[in-house]
Amino acid sequence: MREAPASSSTESGAAPISLEIDGRTFHLHPGVSSGALEVECSTGERLALHPWSFEAHLRALDLHARLDGAGLAFDTEGFAFDVLRDSGVPESLHAELAPLALWWAVGGAKEPSTQAPPPGWVRAGDVRARLRPWTFSERSRALEDSLTAQPDGSKELSLERYLRSMLAVSVVERIPSAPLETLDGASTAALLEAVVALNAGDERDEDRTLRASDKESRVLAEVTLKLCRALGWTPSQVWATPAAEVDRLLAMLQLTEPRAPTPAPTPRPRGLSDFPDAVVIQVEDD
């Protein structure tokens, strides 16, 4: 953790930049050494926020993001306080500077690039990257490697290890080609956002239908799986096919699929009617 150098608000002649976040105004002094950003505090002093690193960003995500029954829960305050501790900001100023810390950590101070990346590439902060979605096998392996057994028999997910595995698989190429660990926090956040979005995929209406688990969802699942098995397609390919083409494919499959064998008649107990020549002897008691 760095010690935050403090200075009098009159030591620098640079005009401050006013920034409003969540209804609060901060006065900033960019352009100081080492890429840091100075902020005027309510105490009258200036404190420097230093660049947030790749390692620090993943570590803070691991500490402050949790999966529960309702989904992903994120402790934004705890994350912001970690950003401030990394710059040596006194704890007495954490609550005051927390909104600014979040803005700083995700690259709010960076000017957006006006140059579009080449086709197939994305721009993430200071880097350009070519991405690919990971496979089911790669995701399963990353998940297994990121789980740690607990004394009570449960398993705990290390989000840091999981995200590292995702980046290692999905980032095919990047410019500049320096190791991922050299990225600043803002570029890390932008790259993670692009990679997670790619691997999560766009939710379709069909996905919501399948989650309903009703008659409509069962029909959709049956038709989709039937065409996937027959043609080697993915569900997305089936759903993107024009409806008339799907109808034709289903009609051809119905014509060419082997007919199910006629079931054998169910055997029934044989009665007297099956033996017309039988002689019935009735014995009565006297």
C-alpha cells in the first residue's frame, strides 16, 4: 500500500476539474507524476489516487463479489475502500472519496478512443484484443480448478482464479503484447467486461421461453433437439433459421425417419369363448 502524498491546495497552479458523481462534486488535478490523479479533500489537502493494477483489481473482485441464491452480489463500498487503501488514503476519508474511487478504478479518467479497432478485435482501455468464446470443456475445467473444498463439505469458488482462466482462454491476441499482469485496473475492467459478455452470450427470447418449463418450452426443446441431432447444429442456428425452412426440415425428417414398429397386442387371459367345443361339467352339491 502506498502512502498518499498530501499537499496544500495552493501548491499547484493547475486549474482543477470539477466532476459530479452521485450528486457529489469532486475537484481533481490531473497530470501529476506516475499517472496519478490528485483530488481535493474536505480537509483542504490533496491526496493522490495511484493507478489501480490488474492484480489488485482481480483480488478486490474476489473479495467483494459473492454468488448467492439471488445471483451475484457485489460490495461496491468494500471495493472502493480497497482502491483507496491501495493509494494510502486515510480511512477517515474513505466514505467521502468512495464514489470517486469506483470511477477511478474502472477508468473514468481515461479519454475514450475515437479509433475503431480492426474487425474481430475489441478495444479495452489501453489495449486492443482479439477474443474467442471459451468452450464448454474449457469452462468446466476452469470451474473445477477454481473450487476449493471447505471443512463443512461445501465448495468455495475463487472468482480470481476463474476470471484468470477465462482471460487466458478467451484473449487470443492483444496489442501491445505485454503480459496481462502489466495492465492497469481500468484496462483490466474493460477487458473483463468484453470477455464476460462474449462468454455469457446474448439472451434470446427462446432462452426465456425454456426457463418457463411449460408446454411451450417443452415443444421448443423437442423441436430444437430434433434438428440439432439430425443436422449437427447448435440451438442458436436452429432458432436463427427462417420458420418456413424449419417446417420443411421437420417434414423431411418425418418422411425419412424409420417408423416405429407396431406394438404387439397385449396378451389377455384366455376364456371359455376361446374354446367353442369345450364341454362344461357343472357339479352341484346335494
